[in-house]
Amino acid sequence: MNKTAILFATTLAAIPAGAHASITGFYGTVQAGGQSTSGVDTVIYAPQGAIFGGGNNDVVAAAAVAPAPAGSDQIEGRYKIDTAFQIGGALGYDFGLVRAEVNVNYSSAKVKSLNVTQLTGLGGQTTTDLNAVKSDVCFALDQAACSTSGNALALDGVKLKQVSVLGNAWIDVPLPGPFSPYVGGGLGAVHLDVDGEGKTVFAWQVGAGVAYSIIPHVAITADVRHRESGKVNMDFGGGYGANFGRVKSTTYGLGLRVSF
């Protein structure tokens, strides 16, 4: 065995098993991963006649199931959200078996389509046939190309952006060796932005993962987290508005945690 191999083996032997689990103090984490967001229920509303029979392209596509003002035009449906890339970081304090942190994350996902379930307008009449009033709906959503497949309207350039700030608590499960599973969750807020219109609402998350200590004070993490936001009610004024249902996102991430 050469000197380099001997030195490497001696260094590994000197690292205590589960070293990261016994280190208390401040730490920082950076993380990145894929984010999957469930479909978002949607109601877009405007004064009667503004969407059907004369449209108004100031009506912005947003989302949620909520009562619209009496006598207004409505587009009801569900947004289909594409998979997104999420990045984030956290600063916290490790008390031993419990860690507390402030976590910030950002993602930007493409809104692929709006699956229309009901259209209300035309003097209070309702219809489920998107093609019957397709031109007015496309004008209301500011979609020039406006391709449809059944009752699904493809959207061009519409993004769902999420910026979350949450206070989390994690419980580390001590095990022999360098691996340390953890579970926990947190509360905070998320700013939801759809096509330039946004609002900040309450949010919560739960998650579980595992950390692997590569050297003392440094660990690689892998976890899955599920986050949900409250409903968003947007009032643009003049009888125009849009609402978001709960936005439910699941993230699978890898991270690097450094204690200091």
C-alpha cells in the first residue's frame, strides 16, 4: 500500500461516525431540484359583456375557484402547470437533534394550458363549449395564437412564479455511520405571480430526507418537500378580477449543508 493510500485510509478512520449529527451551532444550506405543481383551479371574472361580446385584454389569466360578482362573465377551469426548477437556501441553528431555520425558495413554471370547465356570460347563460365563444375567451386571456384541443386552451408565455419564505423545524434521527435521516416542516408565506399579477399568502410545508456527512461540518442532503399555499383573491378594480385555488407543489432536491 503506497503512502497516499495509507494517508487516505487514516483520514477516513479519523472521521467519527455520524459526525454531523453531533455538531451544534449555526449552519447554512443551498439546495436545487425539480418541482411538480398540481393543477390550479381557476375563476376569471369581469363585468357582464366584457369577456363575451366585446372582450377586454386587460383581464389577466390567474387562478382559483371562488364566487364571482353577481351578473359578471366568468371563465372557470383548471391550469395545467409544467415541471419547474427550484433553487433555494437556508440559514439555521442546530440544537443537536432539532434544527430551526429560515428557508427561501424560488421557482418559475410554464402554465401549459387552461382546461375550461364552464363559461358564464351571454346574458347569464352558461356553456361548456369552449369553441362556441373561443375568440372572446382568447381575447380575454390575451392569447393571439389561441390553439385549442377540446376544451383545453394552450397558453403562450404565461408563467407561475413562486417565492417562498418559511420557518422550518427539522428533527434529525441519529444513526450509526455518516447517514442521518430527518423529518419536519414549516410555516410562512409564498408570493404567487401569474403573468405579472401577484399576491402574498400563507403557506406551509412538510418534508423528509437524509443527510450524508462527507467530512465534519459538511453534509450532502437529499429530500422531498410538499408545500401548499392559501387561496388568492385578486381584485383588479372595476369588476375585473381573478382567483387562485390552493397551489400544491412537491419538490425533490439535493443540497449542501455547512456548519460553522
